[in-house]
Amino acid sequence: MKKCCLALLLSCLPLAAMAYPIDVEKELTGVKVDYTTYDTAYDIGAITLNNYGKVPAACRVMFRNGPEAPRVRRVNVPAGKSVDVTAKFNRQIIKLRINLDCKAE
């Protein structure tokens, strides 16, 4: 009986760990910025910006989730540092699109 319950639990595990796809379009002008995306929760998207350059970067991050209004965040990333940027939506995220536009300050 224990083996049957364990098998049932393990078969349901991948369904609970589903993540939504994240597409990133980036436009970097004069900066060395890299990013990592995260699916934090079913209605929250996050991106970490890492500045590997020697100049600070002024970044504009736009999160889009289907028919909802885009969420725009503006952040400054100091040289050699990283910054986390998040956006919360009213609906569950099916597919998250992020536009990243960074320029040297």
C-alpha cells in the first residue's frame, strides 16, 4: 500500500511543478548586462540584471502577460552589481514576455 501511495504521489509531482515560458527581447547599448529570469509564482514574474561592465546602466524593463496592461519598471544597475526586478499581475501567467532596454548612464 505504501508503494502504491508513493507511486501516485510521484506521478502527480511533475504536474505541480509546471512553469510558464518566459521570452526576453533585449536591446543593450554600450553596457554589458546579462539577465536571469524566474517564475516566482503563478502571477509574479522576476528578472535579475547583472552589470558586468565598468559603467552604470539605466534599464527599462517591460513585463507583458497577454491582455493585461504591461508593467514597466525603470532601474539603475551600478557597475559590477546586480538588481532584481519583479512584476505582479492580476491573472495567472500563461506566457511572460519581457522587453529589456539598457543604456549607459
